[in-house]
Amino acid sequence: MPCKRFCLQCVRPFGKQLHLSVRFYRCSPVGLLQKVKFGDLNADGKLDILVPPNDSYQDIQYVELPVWAPHNCPYCDGSEPITDSYSIHCRYCGIDLKLYYEQNPYNASCRECGLQLQTCYNDPNYPGQSLCCPPTHGSVILAEIEMGYVDNGNQWSCYINTGKGFTATTQNIVNVEYDDKITVMDMNRDGLSDLIQIRGTQAKLYLNSKGTIQSSTPVSPPINVPSGTSGFMPSNVVNYYNSSYLVCIKDAEIYTITYTKDESKANLLTLTTDSYGSLHQNNYSNMAEGGNYIPTTTSRSYPYASSIFPLNLLSSAYVTLPNYGNYIKHQYYTYYGGAVIHQQGLGFCGFEKVRTFDYMLNMESVETKDPPQMFGVTISLSSPLKESFITT
């Protein structure tokens, strides 16, 4: 993959200069750059590049045709067997159609008006044409014909970001046409960018599996999109904390497309059996959707900040006896006091407090965490039975 570099110089105070090295990657052909898409194909946090194949299209041309040229071959039924004024053989089966109509004049009709053709060799503009439609259309007409569908394939060029450059690969996904609207975003919340294609009033979803966007759609039939809408864009306007919606506007109304399957919960531990045969069941809720998370009003100083994001939190835990189904443990968890993040790369620091309500004992306990600077170390446990303090 050819690349070019150039160096920019930015003047700093006190006469110092900053040299910025920029690397360009040429994606060929250049005209496709308008349709280049960006996403995270392998969920590594780096921005990857997708370049679609050339547009596929229905090839429609205006050409001069013999007036006898049929719409379909009388032998093989091929569409538009004659494609110019000098052709006499069917482009599919090779039969001499001019000879056929000369020998069967009652089957020869004007392509333009449908009248039966006559034999005439006196057209000086098109010598050799033996059939004509006098006096209206002569022996040659200008006609619009469909040459067929030009399929330029479904191979996309993918440039995977390594942090030091890009590795070029290809993926067979779906062919594209001129008016297609393509969006790349994570629709099923598994961290991998998926591809959405809107053609006319139909939308199709192509999911990403282990870094490869699949060529088949899991949604059948395609989703119908209201005609006359604006272009769809990724947005979190409906679900404030999850950008897994496509949104468009029509007549002051917002339309959304979303995928109901949430892969972020697919690998969570939900049910286990211990060595005694007891069943342990865990339920989870999304922090961004409320329920068992209470945001904080505490203001924090940089680099720490309170945040809300789509984190799956343990909401309840059950333990039941084998063969009986009776609960021996039933607890519900609430997280509050703020979810704290570090804005300089240390990530999620934890919650300030976690409340546990035990339905079997009808008792509440609270676990208090240290300030975020200490990375959420537990400093106290409080319940009606006792209160413990932990020195850090």
C-alpha cells in the first residue's frame, strides 16, 4: 500500500519549533474516499478504515438500434439481444436475428410503435438494413436499453490500525450502489463495529463477528425506512448513554433503528452449580439505564470525574437448594456515591459506596470505599449487627 509523508512545522514561543510527522495512505481509487468509513473492527480501541468496492449499477444506455431489434430474443428469451445498429446476432445465443426476421416478416414489428415492418433497401443512411417502418421510424431508431447489471463485487478494503500504521486486509461483505447510505457502528453492543446499509427504503444490518463483518444479515425481511427522511446518523439521543441507535428526522419527527440483541450481557456469569448442587443465579442491570445505580452530585477535580457509561452491574444474587427451589440467599445491590473515572488513562476507579440488602435477613449493609485517589479500597463495612473500619 503506497504511502506519502510530509512534515509540518509549527512555530512555538521562544523560537522553538514542533515537527509533526504525518503519514498518508492512498486508498485506490481516489474517488472512493468520499465513501470511506471509520470504525473499530477488532475492538482494540483504535480507529480502522473501511473502503467499499466500486459501485455496482444497472447499465442503461441510449444507442442506435435496428428498428426490428426485439426486447427479448425469440430463441433464448435473453433481454436486449441487440445492442447497436450493426449487430445482427443475439449476444446470448449467437442466432442471426436479422435473418430470422427477414425469413419471418410477419414476426417483425417496429420496436418503437409496434407496427409490422416492411422490406426496404433504399435507406441511404443505413445501407444493408432490409426491414423498416416507413414512413415514421425508418430502419434505425434511438432507444434506451438495459445492458444488464454490472456487479463490481462485495470485497471491501480494510485498513487495520496497529498503532504504528495500518495493515491492509480485505473482507467480502456486500456490494454497494450509488445512492446507498452506509453507516459503521456497534449495533449489538459487543464492542465491534457493525455495518448498516440503507438502499431506498430498506435497511440491512451486517454484524461483526471476531473482527470480520458477515456477508449475511440476521434480520429478515429488511427493515423498512420511511421515505423522504434525512440521512441516518449514529446517535445517543434516544438512549442517552448508548450510541447504538441510528436516528433520522422527517416532518419534525425522529425515527430510530436499533438492534434489540445486547451482546454486552452474553458472556456474563448468570447461573452456576456448586459442589453441593445449589444453584447460584446472578442478574445484571446496565448502569446507564438506571435501576440500581444512583448518580452523585459530588464535584471532582481533574484528572478524576464522575461518569455514567454502559457498565453491567450485579443487581441481584440468588442461591437455591437443589430439588427444592427454596432460597438460602437473596441479595440486592445498589451502587451510589458516584462512579469515578481517571481521565489520564487509569480508567474506572470504582464506586464510593455499595449497598447490599439481604432479603433473607431483612438487613442492609453498606460498604464504603476510599476516595478515588486510593483506587476504591474498602475502608468500612456498616450493618445493624456491626460496624468495621479498615485502615489503609
